[in-house]
Amino acid sequence: MSRKKAMPQKKDFAHITSTIRLSDAARKYNLSDQTLYGWVRRGVIERIPGHGYSVILREADVAYCAAVYRATYLELGQPESMRGYPIFDKKNKPKNL
């Protein structure tokens, strides 16, 4: 019988107060730019305005989403690709598996 791990909570990342460029976040958290852009468009990750063409993000949001992504990936048994698999619901909360 497999035991379900608790999903990460946003408050667990509140200590991260820095910002990060999207391209740097993609490298640091090993996520694709497209995945991050999708979360920004949906409002899951806050984009910091006023930086022209640079996409600056709240790093706490990125770290939280990366943790949810990893937890979901592991819960699904590490599928070949999670492309198109929504891990957040319409209220930007992690989906229950």
C-alpha cells in the first residue's frame, strides 16, 4: 500500500524574499521556460512589473510551484512527460491526485 506524501504548502516558502529572472529560475529549478510562462499566465506565479521585457518573478512562488511539480511527478510514478497535465486547479491550488 503506497503512502501519499503531503503536498508542499505555499507558507513553507515564505522565507524566500528574493526575485529571480524567468530564465534563471528555469535553470535553477530545472523547469522549462514554457512551464514557468504557463504558471505566470495563470497567475500561479507573480510577475513583478516594471522591468521592461525581462520577466522577473517572486522566487518563493517559483520554489513552491517547483516543489508541487516534483511531488506530483513522483506521485504519478514519474511519467515520461507531464506535458499537458495540469497540476493546479482553476483556483491555482494543487490538484488532488
